[in-house]
Amino acid sequence: MPEDGYPIVGFQDHLKGLFLTVMHSAITLAPLIARLAASEIINRESRIELEPCRLSRF
């Protein structure tokens, strides 16, 4: 569980190709997060919807 309680989603800066999706195990937004994450991975374009969920916020 992330420290602030919000999901962490996105590519990790230190390991090329590593995409993180970390959230509470009972998250109800999992299908939406999965769709947005898949879009970022496949298209290599950031989704504005996921900007508040970036690891860089820490």
C-alpha cells in the first residue's frame, strides 16, 4: 500500500522498461487503471489521467 493511500502507476525512471502499478488490493478502479496502463505501455505516451499517480510525487 503506498504511503499516501493513492495508486502508483507509471514507468520507473531507474530501470528501463519497468512499469509499476501499485495500489490497495481491494481497489475498485483496477479495470480502469489496467486499461490506462496498457495504453501507456503499448503507445509509449503518457496519459493525463494518470499524472496524479506518478512515483515522482514522493
